[in-house]
Amino acid sequence: MTVTEVADLLGVLKEDVLRMAEHGVLPHPITIDGEPHFPEEPILRRREEEDDAVPSAGGRPLPTTTSSG
């Protein structure tokens, strides 16, 4: 998977994908034709884990907080 594909799938910026790989959050990419590519299976597994961990808001907007100052 390309950096762009991973970013789109995880809903993050391309820069974040590379940073996550540097910090071991994502697997280290391999270089193909000078471009980093990620193995598909661990990325999809991570996406599934994130989907399971984030509760749904049920279609309603999440509450916001305001600070008084």
C-alpha cells in the first residue's frame, strides 16, 4: 500500500503515516521504485482494531466543551 492509500484508510495525513512508521506504530515500509510501500495485512488489521475501539456516536454530534476564562 502506498503512503497515500494508508493515509486515506486510516484518516490521517501522509506525514503522519511516515511518522507512525518511524515510531513503530505502523510496520516499516519497503521501498519500491523509490517510494515507500506498506504491507497491506497489518494496516488493515490496525484499521479493524481502531474501528472496534472507537464507540459510535450514533449519528449524533459529539458534545463540545467550552472553557470559561
